[in-house]
Amino acid sequence: MQKNFHTNLSEKDLDKWIKQLKNYNKLMDEACRNIVKDLSQFGAKKMRNIHQQSAYKSETPMEFKIEGTEHEKTVSMSGQQAIYEEFGTGTMGAENQHPLKKEFELDDYNSHTIENGGTIRYNKSANSKATQEGIPVGGLYWTYKNAKGKRVYTQGIPAVREGYDSYMATLKKAPSVVKKRTEEVFNKGV
């Protein structure tokens, strides 16, 4: 969209034109704040939705935050399982690789249960407790006790990718938000 300014070179006309430009500057600053607000709210909502639709359910709640200034915001998730949900763990995570996993020092079994002394096991028998708990013969797994003290057998979790997928969706959404907010400025006129 193009906006034209016509003015004579008289002092009065130049003052009027400068006043109009200052008003557009103020309106554009407001538009920038609204763009940041709109996109951060969109990103946080997308992140929550991805988390809620995930097949993986953690026993500990996940927290989603928007932090920053009017002109720059960060959307984040935090919780005991955040890194494991984002990148996945174990065989399940390895089968569903996160696009950015190689940029971090994470192996396929990035799990706090392994780091705290858990052992990766190989299910050797069709008659084992692991098989009864759904681990296929020949599959790698580990166990841990949940908050209720029950032993859980797991091959890990697939990458849920709340952060990455919401970021990519926000990038796609950005041009339409910018267009809408800047058109509002020019449609107001001065």
C-alpha cells in the first residue's frame, strides 16, 4: 500500500507534514507492539495445543510463558519433562528425530532416569516382565518408578516438538499479522 503526502514548501505546510509523519511514527510503533503481542500469543497458544494433543502425558505439569518487553517477547515451556518432550527419548525418540536434535548434546536416550543410574536393557525373552509390559522381544528399554511408586517400563517417548512446531507455525503466521497491523495504520489516515 502506498500513501502519498502532498505539500507546498511553506513553513506552515511543512509543519503540518512533519506532524502527520510523527503521528504515523506513533501509529507504526503501536502496530509493532501489537504485532509482537499477537505473534507471541499465537505461538504460546500453538505450543499449548500441541502439548495437549500429544499422546504423551507427563505426571508433572508443563508451564507455558510469554516474557519480554512490548517490542520483543519470548515464548517458552518449562517443566520436568520439557526437554524430553521436545526432543524425545529412547527408541521412540530415535524413530521420530527432532530436526534440531543434532545441534544439542543429546543422544537417543536423553533421559533423566538414565542419567540418574538407570540401565538400558535388551528384552531377550517372550516370557519376560518387559514383554508383558509391552516391550517387544529384541527391543531396548529401561524402567523407572513413577510418582505413585509403580515401576514403569518404557522405550522412551517420541519427540512432541512443542517449541519447534509452534515456532514454524508462528513464522508462517507472521506475514499476515504484519500486513493486517500495518494496513490498520494506513487505513486510519492522519
